[in-house]
Amino acid sequence: VPRRRNKRLRKFSTKLDGRLQFDKKTKLLVGHPPPVVKDPNFVDDPEKGFQNSIKKLKSSSLGGEASLSVKEVLDIVERKKHLLAKVMDALIKFSRHLLRTEDLDGEKLRVDLLDTNFVSLLFRQFPKFSKSTAQGKFKFPGDVVAQLVGGGESGRTELFTEGGFLYAPFSFDRKHWLSLCIDLCITSIVVLDSNIQLRKDHDRFGELQPFALMLPYLLIQHGVYHGKRKRSTTHFSISRPSSIPQVKWPTDSSIKSIFLIHAHATDGLEECGDLTVEQLDPELKKFISAIILVGITS
């Protein structure tokens, strides 16, 4: 299924703008005017809106078990260290809500976002999988399958029917976050990497090869594939675009991996190319303002 092209004036956004179905109060807090009537209390300066949000900062519940403490929110804002998986999972949950509630050209985005441990859980199966004499009959454990399909979690998509693209953040050596875009329709994996100097393409592809080999078997086991691909065990191809603006500080890879998911899910690699280092700070402030609002109103 070809990715829909958006004909709007190009300007990078993490979807915290008028095209996102936020209510009026959310729009005010993240620094955007309401669509019809401007509220007299509206703060026209995004920086002032962010500072107002920080003043109201408290632990934020994002639904279910996902939550962020005050310290964790400040860690995200300061960007002085790599974010923990628990923090990234909370951001993924919030991002899933943002992307799945957006109505682009009359249709919802056909995407889903997986938790940070999906990739590592699947990697752990490779020693057993590679030794299996009948890989087509290899049974992946329930926790891996649950990560793929949501395990009853609300807001998850039905693969192929509702979601053709999966996004999975992954941390290499606990020092660098990147995101994988898994295209179910053309069986490809696009590595959204904001610090490619850490690994050459050959090395990075070698690290991801076990994941690419096992993924079709996992999809077959779950019955995700349809039609001609129903029994295809062809491994997923891997590519890493060089057009993505690179971070100046390694610790920025955490939040940038999240924003790259936002950009790619909405408008592909072209919008990823618009996410410059200079955009990180203003976009992060809008993002954090919205998260704080969720904590205030939940």
C-alpha cells in the first residue's frame, strides 16, 4: 500500500498542532490557538506556554501502567542522559495515541507502535531458532506474540487490516536509541538512525539480521500474513537512509528516535529530513506540555 502524500505546506511537526484531534484545553497548553474561537487565556508564545506547563508539573499518568515521575519528565527536557526503557515506553504509548487519533486526508494512519522490549525479546529467541531443524514450526513464546499484537491493550491495531507499518524503538548497548520502521506490505525494515557514525551500515545490518530473519516466521505463526505472503518466509530487507539529520549530542538520540517515528509515520523520509537539530528543542517543549496536560487532567 503506497504511503499517502500530504499536500499541505511543508513544516515539520510532531502532530501537536491543529491537525491533531486535541480538545481546546490541550491546544491552549501546547501553544496552539483553538480552531474557531481564540480563548482570552491563550498563551501565544510557545515558550511561555511551556513554562506555564512546567509550573504545573507533577507525576503524569498516561493510562494503564504508563507513567512518568517529575524527575523523569525533567530528564526528558534536559536531555543530559540516555532515557531508560521505562521512560521510552511511556513516550511510545503517548505517541501511539497521537498518531492513531490523527485523521489525515480522511483516513487514520495505518501504523502501530511497539514497546521497546519487542526487538530484544525477539533477539533472545535467535539461538534456539537458528538451531531448530524445522524453523517453520518454531514456536515463539507468548510474551513476544503479545508485544506484537498488544496482548489486549486498548488502542492497538489489527495488523494488515488497520496497520501496515510497525515502529519499534531499540537501544544498542544502552547508549544509543534508534527506531525501526517495519513495512509489512513490502517486507522491509527502515532503520531511522540519528547517529550513523556509531556503526557502519555493514555492521548495523549484521546486528539486525537475526531480527529480519525471524520476523516473517513470527508473523506466520500469528496468522498476520494474507494472500500470497501467507506462508512466505523471505526475510525482511534492511536499509538505513543517510538523509536523516544527525544529532550533535549522543543523548539526543532518545527523544529524536521518538520524533522520527512521528515524522515517518505521517509523511515518510521526506519529513524525517525536516527534523533538524534546531527543531528538537521547540518540538520537545510542545510534546512535554501535552504530556503534562495528560497528567493534570487524568
